[in-house]
Amino acid sequence: MTTEATLPSTSASPIARQVWTRTRGIALALVLLLVGAVVIAVVRADTRHGALDPRSADPHGSRAVAELLADRGVDTRVVTTLEDAATAAGPDTTLLVAVPDLLTPSQQARLHDATADAGGRTVLVASGSASVERLAPGVTAAPATSLDSTLSPDCALPAARRAGSADVGGLRYTTTHVAADECYPSERLATLLRIPAATGDGDTVLLGSPDILLNDKLAEQGNASLALQLLGSRPHLVWYLPTLADASAASEDGRRSFFDLIPSGWLWGTLQLFIAAALAALWRARRLGPLVPEKLPVAIRASETVEGRARLYRRADARDRAASALRSATRTRLAPLVGVPVSQAHAPEALLPALSSHLRGDGQSLHALLFGPPPGDDAALIQLADHLDALEREVRRP
């Protein structure tokens, strides 16, 4: 019957208990963090919503305007799919589209077809160039240029004249519609645009910024008045919050590519990140000249260096590396004493015969001492160091 020798654990191949001892603190911290995140998510799941959400009481939510509309008899319903939004369009309904740019081109075209002749009001909040041309044909979006969002109406639209100054600065719009109301101009371009429908009493309102709908901005300037007039002209308000999970965003073959699921502008963002990474790599890899040696500000005793390295070995349970360092240094010092070149100090066939003839000892015991396996515990490591010191003293003895 044969048995396999169990090799002692080393720093390169630690046992499971050593791995658990080293990582249990990090594992416990991760578990606590995960449990805390789950508890917070469960507690706040029913009360916290996203930005521009009429159910959210956060500073960037819109619950305040929904409550004010409810006091005036306007009911607010939140929908998250294009089918629900298109079905709800009608002459007695105001349809607010919170993030028009999140819609795919096919969704934008379907939404415009559903609202064009519905006779109701469609409010597009911060509709950029990615969506405005399909949702409001004949309108072009321009980027914001002014940091001051408080603007004066400067138009004949009754709702704007009654509200007065409001925080509607943001995207700016130009249109080819002659009958359009262009209000709150910023550098001669409107930040609030109302376009009447070709037939019926319906219209489309474009807001360059969502500020007048936010909880933390509603009480400023004429924001509340303007928001209530724009959203309360019909008895029903449908608040459409587009999401990437909407099944209607699928293409004709029922599949969406990866690029359909990420926001527009990802290509420029990726290019900027690549350029920044390249510049950072060039900056870190620069060479300003040869290395210049400097003197240490303080003198460190050799014993302190040895003790510090020994503590690092002990903390990592690296008995194999510590034993290898002790044996290597001993062999390097012994080789010249017995007439062996230093280049061959680590070759057993060159060093051991010379030591055996010098000491007239057992070559097998010398091989185990100088080239043996790593010690199994700290006590064996200390014993190895004592034996190496005794061997070196014996060789140096005249």
C-alpha cells in the first residue's frame, strides 16, 4: 500500500482555512452592504420614483404639480408604454411626454400619428433634435446658450402672459408654422413653442426645459401658473414616462440591437473617453531624463529592515519564501569559504561535495538542510534558521 505525502501549505498554494482567514473581513463587509442595499430598496420602493415623475416627492420629481392639478379637478395617470399613451390620446386629454429623446424613431412616428388628429394637447418636455423633427414636423431644436433660465413671455399666448416670467430656459426652437406662438425667447429663439393642429382644437406645446414641472422649482417665478395652465386645459392628464423596457421599441423583426438600447451620443462619448485614456497613458509614460539617485532622509538600521520583512513574511504565511531566502543567503556566504565560485553556490553537485570534505559530515543531511522542502510551521522555520547559523559557524571555525 502506498501513501501520498501531504505537502505543507505555502504562500503560493494556501489552504482553504488560510484563504477564509484572509478574506472573511471583506466578505462580511460585502454581505452587510448587500443586505443594507436590499433593505433600503424594499423600504423606499413604494415612495421613491425617478426624475420628472408625478408620483415622486423628490426635488426633481413632479408630485406637487400633480397635486395642484388634482385640486382643480384634473386627474393624472402615469403610463410607461407607447400603446397606453397612444390609446389615451383624445380631445379631452393632455398627453405629456417626459423624455421624448428616449423614444426610438419608429416610436416617435407612431406617437405623432396617434396624436396629430386626436384633438387634444401634446406637451413635449425638452425634446431635442433626436425627436422633435418627428414629433413636431416643421420644428428645429437648437441647444441652450444662456445660463439664466428665468425669461419673460414676450408673446401673445394667454397662458404665458398670465404667468409672467418663468424658468423655461433650455432648448430653443424655430418653426415654419405661421400660426405658432413663440414665447420666452432666449437669444431670439423660443423656449416655449405652441403649434396649433391643422384641424380641430388640438395643439402641441414644446418646453425647452422641465424646470417649471419640478417640485423644487414650482414655487418660483410664475412656474406654477404656467404649468397649471399648460397641463390643466383638459380634464385628463396622461403622463408618459418612456422606458427602454417598452416592447414597442422592438424593430420589425422583433429584435433590438445593442446600439438601440443605449442613449444617443454614445459614439462621441466613447471617442472622448478613448482620447482621455490615450493622453493619460502618454502622460504617465513620459520620460524627462535619466533616473537620479537620492540619499534617504534618514538612516535605517539593517536589523529594522530584516524585522520588517520578517513581519511581512509572517503576515502572508510565506514560510516557503522565508526559508528560501535564508538558505540562499547561507549558500552564498558558504561557497567562498569552501572554495566554490559564487556562481555555483546554488548547485548542489558543486556545493555539497566541498562542504562534506570540509566538515567531513553527512552529505545527505547537508542536502536536506540547504536544499530541502519548506518548513511546515513557524517552529520548524525557526529551527531551520538555527541550524543554518550553526552550519555557518562550523565552517568559519579555524
